[in-house]
Amino acid sequence: MSQGMEEWLVDSNEAVTIQLVRTSSDSEDLHDEEVRAIEPFHPAFTYPIFGELEKIFGYKGLEVKLSFASGSLKTLLEIEYDSRLDPTSHTPPDDIEAALYKFIPPDYTKSKDTFRDTVTEDAENFKPFGEKLGSYVRKRLSGAKEKGKGKGKGKGKGNGGTTNGKDERIDEELSEDSEDAVVFETYRATWETPGFREYHRRMQLFILLYIEGGSYVQEDEDAWEFIILYERRKRPESGLFTYHFVGYTSVYPFWCYPDSIRLRLSQFVVLPPYQGQGHGSQLYSTLFQHMLARAEVAELTVEDPSEAFDELRDRNDLRYLVKAGLMDDPKFLEGVGSGLRGERAKWELQVRKKHKIAQRQFDRLLEMLLLKQLDRSDPAAVKAYRIQVKARLYRFNYVSMFQSTPEERKEGLARTYDSVVEDYDRILEMTFG
């Protein structure tokens, strides 16, 4: 492309902005620290829509605004620019709306007035789809936002919800009926849930924009399950509850020998305005507890997790196992490093099946908790731990090590072991302090 034409190239990640829109009165009711929920933000990825280079050609000063009613996710599309190449020229500008049309439902509007009416109507009438699984409460911050505060944009990253921070507003003693409560609710829906299929077609866009390599699920695959997280707010004067989309996860059941199913987590996203507040952990924990309560489910697996999601999963699984009393089990420290057979192996299998955790994930979690308990001044205990971890690493990397010499395998395992322990220490510090 000539230098003159390059000035007409726009970064699509920067040009596209997303906003979750509430009514003006609901927006004014937000505190300074809550106003992030209604501020514009950028996608992390746009290559599924605008190509691998994530560029839009033919515009200067381009803004592509996707506004969503915060509950129903009904959509307003606005395309604004300072200048555009002549569409009839030999180098016409990209057709932005046509590119988006392939990925968003056709019922979007380009009328601000129509969208404003939709936001008002949906705030009063929209209710979540499906079966309610659970809820948790955050303390409502007092006072509305100050004028002129809380402006700006934040760029979303990755698959969302990957925070290790603790939100100090979590209050397990606060009643959902309290005037100070902001309630977050999770719902389970399937294709059989009335109206949900159309709703899913709106929310699935966030998978493309925030999960690298994310793609739409196939609607002709009947068994998909979805768990959706909403913020529920109570209007101070009328007492009306309004619902605002936070994020969701999708899972698919597979047959597991002999007569159970394996749930595979496929997609997981929490939108940027809600990241860094522990909502990703709450969504994952809800899914995990739901899975545990289903007798037909043998285990939960994860499809191609990102590094950030792996950390979220590790932290929550570790906390769960500690709370479940695993480290208090008399057999927790018995027979460490004794191999794949014997009483130790039987105990590990029994515990893993009880908690329905996939084999590799359970092995890692157990190794981390053993490291947490390990007396590093005891050479015998350290040796037993090292044998246990190295044995798993050898099995896991057997194919790649097969052609190595014994000395190369020994050196490679030692390096890998040191790296794994270092990472375990990091995750343990992040999880337990």
C-alpha cells in the first residue's frame, strides 16, 4: 500500500467502542466508583470481523460505536468519521456495517431515539432468562456520581474476569432486601429456554471481542448450557429491580464411560467494566458448585484455557479444596512420592472423583497444596515431594523426552521441576497471601 493510502488505515481495536447503556436516572444513581459500568470501552480483539491486521481502510477520525441496552443487549450501531474515501473510487473504503452485519443480529437500530426508548422500556421489563442458580451481595456505595467525574475509556483484555483482587464490598451478612445491597445473580439457560436463543445471538459477540481464538457455538448442537451473570439493582424510589449483563460461560456435556457425563467449559467472559472485582471467580464458583450438585456429572474440564483463566481456575479450585478440608485429611501427607500404585494412589483417585476435578488439574492442585504444607528444611520430605512432581512431569512430557538421552532427560526434568515449583509459589502467594 502506498504511503498516501496508509493514512486512511485505522486500528479497528481503537476505532470500535462498546458501551452498556442504562437510563439516565439509573446512571445518575451510580457512585463515582461504580460509574465504570456505563463508560465506553474497547474490544481486545477485532480480527474475526475486520481481518488479521485489525485495520479498517478508507476513513479518518473513525468511530464505530456499539451501544447495548445493559440488560436486554439490544443494540445501537453508530458509524462516525471526519472524512472518508469516495465509495465509487478504485480504492473504496471498507464497508463497516456489512462486516459487522455478519456477526450481530439484524434487529440492531441506527436510530438514537429508537434506542433510547428501548433502553427505557427494557429497564422496566427485562428479566433474566432461565433458572436462577444463585446470588451474592455487594454493598451499595452511597451517593450518586459527581458531575464531570469518571470519564475515560478502558481497554478490555483477554477473556475477562481474571482478577486476583478482593473486592472489599463483599458482604455475606448483608440481606438482598437491604437498601444498601447490590445483588449479582446467576442463571442457567439452554436452547430450550423460551426467548434465550435470540438473546444469545446478542451476547455472543463478546466472545469474539474478548477471547483470543473465540468463535460462535453452533445452534444446531442441542446440548449447550449457559450460565449468565447479572447485576441486579433496586431503584430507590419505585423499588423496581433492573438487571444488567455482566458476563457468561458456556459448557457442553460429553459422554463419560460408563454412565456419566463430562462437562467441558468452552467459553468464559466477564466484560471489562466488571473486571478486577471478583466477578469472574464468582461466576466460575457458581458453575463449579452447580456441577458438583449434578449426580450425572463426573468431572469439569476446560477447553484451551488462556493463561489468565488458568490462574483464575487455580485460585478458586485451591480455595475450594482447602475449604473442603483436603489438607486436614489424615492421608493428605501419607505416601507422598510412592508412585502410581498403592494406598496413596487409591486415596488420590477417590478424592479426585469426589470433587469431580480433571486428572491433570487435580494433580497440579494437589502438588500446590503439598508445597504449601511442605517443610522445606526437611530433606526427606523435600525429596518425596520432588519425586512425586517429577514423576508426573515425566509422564506428561514422555513423548517429547522419548528421543533424549538419559542425561538430557534428567537435566530437562530438573529445569522443569524448578520452573513448576517457582510458578506454584507464585500462585500460592496470589491465592493465600
